[in-house]
Amino acid sequence: MRATSIGHAGILIETRQGSILCDPWFNPAFFGSWFPFPRNDRLPRSVADGIRRPSFLYISHLHGDHLDEQWLVENVPRVTPILLPDFPTQELERRLRSLGFNEFVRTKNGEETDLGDGLTVAIHVETAIADGPGGDSALVVSDGVHRLVDQNDCRTSDLNALRSHGPVDLHWLQFSGAIWYPMVYDEPVARKRSLISNKVESQFARALRYVEAIGARSVVPSAGPPCFLDPDLFGFNVIDGDELSIFPDQTEFLRRLSDNQHHGILNVPGTTITLDDHHASVRHPMTDDEVKSIFANKRDYLLDYQADWSGWLTEHKESWAKPTTDLVGTLSRWWEPLMVMAPTLRSAIGAACLLRAGDLEILIDFPNGRVRPFNGEDHGFRFDIDRRLVETVVANKAVDWSDKLFLSCRFTAWRRTEYNEFLYNFFKSLSVERMQRAEDEAIRRLAPAPPSTEITIGDYIVERYCPHRRADLTVFGELDGSTLVCTLHGWKFDLETGRCLTADDRQLQVRRAPRST
């Protein structure tokens, strides 16, 4: 088996039975905010040619840094069979069919599918609204001798599932941030720095927990971080280490792996890892000194990269939509019928949201299910977004603003209280199909929890499953004094009271363990 990095989450997996192209991403994503890092627009000719004729194509989910529609249309034959995750909706299939692809290998969640001559794949899906549009997925590939796990940025809550297929040789996974929080939030610098530090540590802790649980012979950091070439966003690149950003690069995670006695492999686009009798040999597309220079001289590298793409960025910004005459009316006609479908979700949001699109102020009145001009009403949330971006996603009828807008980091936000996931679930669910799922999930989340198996952590007896995303705390729970940290998403709970320190709407069932006599 041979695995070649093609940038970010992209991998070309080659076996004697055939090849699988995973998540090829080349064109800047999210309104020209995210670029692959290191750059992959200069792949070696042999790699560039190889990825254009795979035996199979695998797209883990619909986010723009995994599904590059333009590149697929221009480069991959439409007859290529696509390994289709077992998502609860058919959005990914519909999107790929709209691009002209019609050959699909349908898989069942977590079950091995035989692709012929001993080549098997198992695709594991995560389907909560928070996992993105329609879900997220991870891929396990075996050629009968070697096994590779492509976890990309799928936050699997059942670690036993990914390791259940047998020993793993290569584990590719995300370690860096892939979100806008907390950089865009209106917070004092000192508090923002503290939030960022906590977020970064949570990201590393979660990734290391996956590494420890899967126990692969070698770990390959992937699926991030992106880099930011627009001068307006350049400060999100972590270069000196003191930037207000959640995007540390591969070198920092490799240090963490080494400190924890795990074997990590640094990769750049074009790096090939060959497995022979479970031994991994690595070949880069450039000298080792040139690879090291990317990270050691990162600012210069990014400035050169930026210069090459500055013209594209200028043209891209000119393509953003111009203001229309009835943006409020358009949003009202689109969103109010969806709000009628989701009374539980609206109640869980619990307050109005002010959307400031340039000089236009729009109130999204969740308690009353209305969208109307803002007249100074009380609100618990606020977004400030360039009106051209709002007009663009409205013109495109984007049903997931998390993917199509928020991941751009081209906005600022404020909230009165702690994080409210139901607010973002609304913006991820702007279609009838999605809103039905979002409302069902809100009902399920807010219903009284069934009795849960209890576990002992330190001096406390707690429910086994985190009330946020039902992560198994025997796997993800870590004790920090009298605070329990669920490392799947970094949520924290006061073990004396069970109070969630991360959000207001979660409570951990907890009590003191009896003292032994």
C-alpha cells in the first residue's frame, strides 16, 4: 500500500487492487479565505497525473475544503465510482450527481465493503447536526495486508469502531482548528487569548486521544491547518506562536506526538508513504531542508504564496453579489416557514439575533418566529457581516451558512451568554429536509435523558456519557482538579455541582463517591 498526500485532507491511496482518491481540494474555499497549506498547486507531474485517474473517489462530507466541485468537474472522469457514506440524507449524492457523477458504491455505516480481490473499505459516519451538512465520515482501507484509517476531521465518538477492523498501519487525522471560534468574537484581548489557548489544547487533547485509542504504527497529521492569504485574514496564520489563532501547524502536533511516544510523519503535498511488511518509508517531493524551510521560514513562504494568488483574490472579491432591494423580505419568505417547523429549536435558542449586513440591520426573532427590520429590540446574539457576502449566500440559496459563510471567518460576532449550539444548528439547516433533522435533534437533546450507566472518576460518580454529544467519558473524560473535561470537544463540568462551565443548557449528573472505610 502507498499513500500520497495531495494537501490538507487529500490522499491518493494506491494498492495492487486499485486506487482511492480522498477529498481532493485545490481551489480556495469559503469566499477565498482558506488555502491549502502547504500549497498544493505545484504537485509533481506524476502525482498530478495519478490523481486524475483513480479507481474510486471518496468525499468524506460536503464542506468546501473536502468537496472541491470545480476541480472534480475539470479533472476526474464522471465514470469514476464513488464510495458513498451511509448518511441520513442524500445531499452528497445529489450534489455529486449534479456534477455528472452517476456511479456509486453504497456502503453501510461501519460495515466492510469488498471492492474486489481483497480490497475492503469501511466508512464510519457521524450524523449529528454539529458534524456538518448531512454528516461527516471516516474511511478505513485494507488491501489484505496493510490498513489505513483516514479520519480527516471526523470526530468519531465510538473509538472502538475505527479500530474494530484490525491493527492500523497509518492513521491520518486532523489536529488543528477548523472553526471561526473564538477569533471572530467580540471579546477583550486577554479573554480571547485564554479562550484560544483552551481551544488549542482541547484540539490537541482530542487528537491525541484518537491516536492512543487507535494505536496505529504511524500517525500522519492532515486535514489542516489551512492558511490565510487575504491581507484582511493573514493574522490568523500561526507563525511566531503568539497570534490570536487556533491554527497551529503540523510541526507543533508532531512535537506532541513525540512527547507521548508516538511515531508521527511530517507530510507536504506530494509526500509518499510506502508500506512494506508494516514498515513505513517516506519520500518527499523536495529535499528535507526544503521541507523544513516551509515551517522554519513560514512568513516568507506565505508571503510568496500570497503574491502568486493576489490577482485571483482581487477578482474573487469583485464577484461577490451586489445589494438587492428586498433582502429582508427575501430572508423572511425563506426562513419564516422553516421557523414554523422548529418550535423546539427556536425555544432552545431563546433570544433574538441581530444580523448587521453592512448598514442594513435585520432582526431574526426566534421567540416569535419572525424576520423583520431591526427597531432596537433586545437580542442575545449579533453577527456583523459584509452585505456582499450575505447577498451572495442568499442568491445561492445556501442551506448551510456554517459551510458557505461562517467558515470564511469574514465576520464578527457577539453573544450575551455562553455558546448556544442551537443557534448555529439553525444556520446549518436552511432547508425543509435539514430543518426537520434540526428540530428532531433539538427534541431529542432536550428530552429527559434516559438512565445512564455511571462511572467513577476520581472521587466522583458521574453519568458515563457527556450531556453535550454523548461522548463516552470512560474514553474522553479527563480530571482536572474538581473539573471534568470531555476532550471530544473540550466541554468542562464542575464536579461539585455538575454545572457545565462551557454552556448554560447542559448538566452532568454527579455525586461524591462514598469514602471507603
